[in-house]
Amino acid sequence: MNQELRKLMYYSEEVLMNNDFSLDKVSKLKKYWKEFKDYCEENDILSFTEETIYSFLVEKHNINFNEQKILSKKENKIVESMKALINIDEFVINYMSSIKINRRIILSNYYNDLLDKYLKYCKYVLNNKDTTIKDKEVLIKKFFYYLENKNITNISEMDKDIINQYIDNNTEPLSRRISICWSLKCLFNYLFTEELVKTNYAYLIPVINRNTKNSIPTVFEKEDVEKILNYLKEDKTNIASRRHYAMILIAARLGLRGIDIKHLKWSDINWNEKTIYIIQEKTNKPVKLPLTNDIGDAIIDYIKYERPFKIKKEDDYIFIRHIFPYIKLSDSFSFHHIIKRVANKIGIDLSKYEKKGIHSFRRTLATSLLNNNVPITTISSTLGHCNIDSTKQYLRTNEEKLEECFCE
């Protein structure tokens, strides 16, 4: 029962994460799932049924559906979490249909057609990646929706006052505002090139600086990295523990970006030469890295003992979903919740780090190489950067060592 319930809880968590539920929402549901698991263990309950959940609600929280009373806010949350555990797929559908989501913006046929033509231009002329096109779609869709609400029925009616108002009223976080400005600039260049507007309004888009020169990139302490890896290596309670270990090990030892790890294919690995060769998603540039023994062992261990299906073709993705359909991991797959879960288990205080995602392993590797006197050109090559300036941003945690690199 314990193992069965653990698998169900993990399956439910993965479904929620793949449907873009926030970490906060998932954590609240998991809190009551854990209470239910503890209740079953305390009472030696061996079978998981709706009656078991009903008993849990009555005995632990005094929630009795036979009594005609209005449930409190907390009681409703407890019941909601149990409904999710009973049928997670139905819960997701009902929940998603009951909330307003930004992506569900309905545009007129005119703006839908214009958006479709622009996205095809991005794909076939600009050769944008699918992830880039998805981001542009969301951002431009919101802008078109704004124009419609301003009664701009044709893009040629747009003027600089309308555009300036949209930009000035934007209250998104800095990183998002940068993406919005970049997307609008690309759109305005397209509209002018296609002669859909008489003026190229790209000149109106402000240049927003991240001010990265004054910020110090997040780097994990070496001890914390090893603690996380050791826990994942030994943990066999999670139905995807081997997958998580192999993926985070690759990030820690090779510094690959999360998107490249998720899209790693069997054909990317040369087992005879012990190398990994990929075309990076972000830069479209190739990078060749060593296949270390521990990474090779972790991948084989995952494929042999945990992957739902064995590798059948050279272009098969190595890391796949563990629930149907068994396909490559979605772009919304989050490493952050894995790192957070492990950190909580082993007592690592993540609040001391400004950023806590998979990219921090990449920065940590770069800093470790610098501290071990590895030339900055080698570090840049390892990270797959197009120029050394990008690498320098990763290494500002040790300005003294960085200066030495350029003084030698």
C-alpha cells in the first residue's frame, strides 16, 4: 500500500506540473496527500479506496458529508486535494476550466490570421526555435488583444500613442518586459517589411538593461551539490528517481542547459568514444563533451530499471514521461520542484540562494573550473558559449581569478 500510494502521489504531482500548475498550488495539495499517507500507515490500511479517504476526512478533519454544513475554506482545500488523488486527470480538467488563463485570449479572425502569418514567418524565414515561437505567440497575442480593445480593427490603424501607452502601462517583471519589448520589435520589423504599416515602429521600443554587470550569479556550494546528487542516487522511493539523478548529474558535471538535457537523444551519445555531441537549442551551435563514467552508468541504470520502454531507435529521446503518452518531456517540465523537494528532504536551506533552478548547476560548474585554474577559453567551450563575454558573466563570483585569466 505504501509503495502504491507513493507512486500515485508522484504520478499526480507530475500530471499537475505538466499542466503548468504553480509550485505553490502543488505543494498545498501534497501537504494533505502526505497526511493521508501517514494516516494509512498509522492504521495499517492496505487498500486504497474512496472509503479510505472518507474515513480519513471524518477521523482526521471531522469532515462528514452526511452532515448538512458549509465547509470552511481550509476544509474545502482538504477535500479538493483528496479529489485530485482519486482522479487526477478529471481534477485537472475541472480545475483548468474554472479559472481564467491568459493563453485563452480569443482574437478576431483578422488578428488570428495575422498572428498565424507572423509565426510562420518566424519559423520559416527567421528560423526561430519552437520554444521561441511559443513565447512570441503568447506575447503578441496579448498585444493584439490590447489593440482590439482599443477598437483598432486593422493593424494599419495603430499609431505611436497606442504603442507607447501599451509599453508604459506594462507592469510585468523586468525579465518579462525585456521579452515583450524584443517580441514587439521583431513584430514591427515584420509589419513594415510586409508593407502592412507605413512606419516601422520598432524605433519606439525602449532598450531595457538587465544591469547584469552589477549582479552576482547564483552558485551552489560544492557540499550542497554533492548532497543533492548523493540523495538522488540512493533514493529509490520515487518512481522517477533514476531519471532525476541522471539529468541533474549531467547538469552538475557537464553544465548542459535544462532544455538540452530534456531533449538528449540516444544518437547524441558515442559510447565508443565516450562523448556527447549535441546542437544546442538556445544557440544552434554544436558542443562536444566527455561522457564520464558516472553519467554513463546513471543513464544505463535509468534505461535498464526505470524507463517505461527500452531504447528502440537511434533518435529516441533518452528521458521521457513516465505516464501515458510516453513521449519526450514537455517544455514545462520543471527541475525546480525536484531540487526543492530534495533540499527539503536533506535539510539544505535554499533561501540562501537567489536562484535555485537547474541553471545554477551550470554556473556552479563554471566557477569550479575557474577556481581550478582552467583557462577561460576552455570554460567557454565547455559551456557552449558563442563568445567569451557570455562566459565572463558566469564567473563574476570570483573577480580576482577572472582578472588573472586576462592578465596572464
